[in-house]
Amino acid sequence: MSANPMPSTAQTHKKKRDLFAVLYWILAVGVFTFLFAPIVVIVIYSFNDGRLLGAWQGFGFKAYHRAVTDQTIRDAVKISLISGVFASLLATTLGTIGGVLLARTRSKWALILTGLLAITLVTPEIIDAVSILPWFVTLGTDAQLLLFNNGLVRLVIVHTSVALATVTFMVQARMAGMDPAIEEAASDLYASPWNRFRQVTLPMARPSIMAGALMAFTLSLDNTVVSSFVALPGYTSWPVYLFGTVRTGMRPEVAAVSALMLILTLGALALVAVVLKRSGDGDLATTLAAS
Amino acid sequence: MSPVKQRKLRLSSAWLSFPIWAWLLFFIFIPLGMVAWYSFGYKPGLFSPVSNSQLSFDRYREATSGTFVKTFWNTLEIGLLGTALCILIGVPFAYWMAVKARPEWRGLLVAMVLVPYWTSFLVRTIGWQIILAPHGFLSNFLQDIHLINGPIEVLYTRAAVQLGVVYNYLPLMILPMYVAFERTDAAQREAARDLGAGRLKAFFSVTLPDALPGLLAGSLLVFIPLMGDYITPSVLGGARGNMVGQMLAQQFESAQNWALGAAMAFILMGFIIVTVLLVGVCFLTLRAGIRWTRRLDLEGVV
């Protein structure tokens, strides 16, 4: 080949392939830089020792110290975690039942349920927010159901609603890939419906239930729009507090808490990924990306 | 299964589905219905947000003749441009992830797209506020290397909102496109190349039509929440980057005119539902078109 002065077609192909490979690398590096830029910035600025978040005054851990000692911030994070746990439990319970039903029944009701859940998915959050607020006022003030005047109850309800469709569709997707004959076999072997559900259906759906619960928890931790609408004094969740400081001026403390919350979210993700891998149920990325 | 047993199963499943139905109705659809009902009412006085003693379409008329229309077009432009940019960046990137990158890296790459997506939406947007600040580090750096002469003036403009929405919704384009590309057939691509198609031709006539459902799903996943976005324009937009979400929120919060706000909410909702239906129709037409123009006449086989 070296004797040939003209480049062979294989060589031109190779050159072209190299060019494309370089282009792909530029694209990949560019997109990942873009995706991570603001997160890296928040983490770096959480070590800002100044009084204002955006004005860098030198490296230090003052923001972390102030964040963990600030009572308002501590309360906000506490409210977020409590409402996240409750909303995740509720959404996962409802979503598991819904997902199994949707995967196992073919009636017009199942279709309608799918349609309604799909509508909740495409409804912009701001519309959820402006519709649930008057309803809470109606229930709590006009109908005197005092339960709905409790800020925590309100947060748990709206966070459950936000996560419900996601969990349901995740469980449904998993169960649709499982052979119904296994559950029928359990019934034929005289398992009661409850035992069949607990001992056969639930273990089959487990990866999606865990991924769904985690998803519901993060959706709850992140929920800002609906939460700020329904929030009541004394029950300010962390994102609502953070959103409030955007208008009044942010301090480095908020970046410190955000960085800690980021570690919490990623830790939860990693935990579920490990558990899924151990139980041999496939990896988290595919479970999440496929839903 | 015996009919009795089947009946029993069905009854138990009807009973089981009660909680989810109850939740959907009581906490999502009745509230939506109430807001729909408010949209036909009016604001009776300074201290009352809504009354339905007289029903009319006046609030819809009021909404479609005021500044709402201008803001709506503004939002639509941001939404369409944002979706187009997400396609432009997300499609080749997802193709690289699913087809070109080494298979053993794919899990890691998906995780690296999921991490920003799972980070708080609000926190990410605040990150951009720091980056784009006129006296922030990026602005100072660009001035130091004399790339620009004054501080960057992007924050609190429409450009900042545009950047913010592309950033916030890009993973929603990448992930479904990745799944779609991963399911396409490498053998078909190779066949197309062997038959003389170039790189781009093979992509546009073989791979992309296969991944069409993913593209449409991704576009809707980006476009729909983008149209109702409230956080991004609030954090990055200021007065010049207003979007409809903020405008209808104002009617419920500061203006206390629930009737007008409700009408705005349902104009937005109606627009979104029509868009979803239109995209569905486009998809079916496109697919039928592709199938029609590429009919295979296997005469001997039939």
C-alpha cells in the first residue's frame, strides 16, 4: 500500500471517520460541560466566605457552618424531608396498585385511568398550582375541614399528586414485561388474592417500585411551584424558602444546603442502583430511562 | 379460569383501584373542574376573588384582547425555539451515546445525563443566574481576555430565559432519543452503507425514521412543560423575559382575579392539548407517508 501514491478508499474512509469522531467528542464534551456547569458553580460558590452568594470573597466553610446553625433553614429542610417521605410512601402505594392494575386489566376503565394519568403528566405545574389552591381554601375555610388548613398535609397531598402518574407508569412498564402466567399459576395453586399479590406480584414489581419511590421522593424534594402556592406560614419547605430568597437576595448558605441536598439525592440514587444490581434486576439507568 | 373466579378477580381489582381513582378525582380533577367553572365567572369586587352568579365567556374575551396575547406569543416563540435547539443538540448527542460511544460506557453516560436532571430544577437555574451575572466570574473573565468590552448583559433578558429553558429541558430530549436510537438496528444501517448511502443519508433515511416516536415524545416532553414554565422566567427573566405561567399566577396571587386567571389557565391548557393531538396526527401521517413511499412489492410472495 505504501507504494501507492494515491490514498486508498479505505484510507479516505478512515480519515472521514476520524473527523466524525473528533466532532462527536467536541459535541459530547460540550454537552456535558453545559449540563454540569451550573451545578459545579453552585458547589464552588457554597465555599464562598462572603455575605452575598454571587460576590466571591474567598474560600472557606463559613456558609456550611451558618447553614446548619440557621433555625429557619433547618426547619425548611426538615419540612421538606418529612413531606418527601410521606408523599413518597403515599405515591408509591397508590402508584403500585395503579401500575399493576393497568398492566393486568384490559377494560375501558383501565384506558380512562391511563388517559387521566397522562393528562396529569402534561398539565403544567403552574395550572396544578392555581387549581389546588382554591380547592384547599374551599375545603378548609368554606367546608371547615381543618385538616386542609395544615401546611404539612397540603404539601404531602400536592407532592403525591405530582409523583402519582410517574410511579404508576414505571410500575406498569415493569409489570407489562412480566408473564401473567406466573400470577395465574399462584392462583391455580390456591394462593389467596392477597397472598398472590404479596408473594408473587410485589417481588416481580420490586425494582420499579423502588425506583418509583425514589423518583417520588426527589420530585417532592424539588417541588417548588405548587408548594409555594399552597404553603402556609410555619410550613415552608426548602425549595419554597430558596425561591423566596431569589427575590430578596441569596446568601452562600443556600448554596451550601443545595450542595448537601445534591449529595443526598445522588446518595439515594446510588443506593437504589446498588440494591437493583445486587438483586439482579437490571441497572437503575435502564429502569429510569425506559420509563 | 372459571367464570366465578374471574368475576371475583375482577371485583377485587375494581375495589383495589378505588384509592387511585379517589385521589385523582378529589385532588386533581375536581380542583381543575372548579377552575374551569371559575373561568366563566367574574371578579365581583375588590375583596372577593371570584363569583359565578353570572356566567359568560367575557373572561376569555378579556384574556385574548389584553397583554396576555403578547406574552403568549412571546412564550410560544421561546417554546418553539427552545424545542428546536433541544432537537439540534439532543439528537446528535443521543445518537453518539447510543450508537457511537463504547457500549460499556453507555450506563455511565446515561447516569451523567441523569445527575443534572435529578438535581433540583431551581438550584440549576440559580446556578445560571450566578454564571450570567454582569459582575460575575464569567463576565469578568471575558473582559479580562478582552473578548468583550463591557459586562455581559444577558441576565434578566429573554436570551437568558431561552438559555435557561434549553438547559433545563435538554435531558428530556436526550433520554427518549437515547432509548429510541438504542432500539434501532445496526444491521440496517450497515446495509444502507453497503448499498452506497453516505453517512448522513443512512442516518436520515434509515435510523431517524426508526427513532421517530422517540423524537416526537422528546419534543412533547420539552415543549409542554416549557410552555407552562414558571421558575426559569422568574429567576432569569426579570421584566423583559415574561412568560404566560407568571402572568396567570399573578392573577391568582397579587391581582386576586381568579376568574381571569382561570381563563388564562384554560387557554394554555387547551393549547397544550391541541398541540399533543396535532403532534399525534403528524406522527401517524408521517409514518403512513414513509410506509407509502417505501412500499415493498414482493409480487412473488403474495
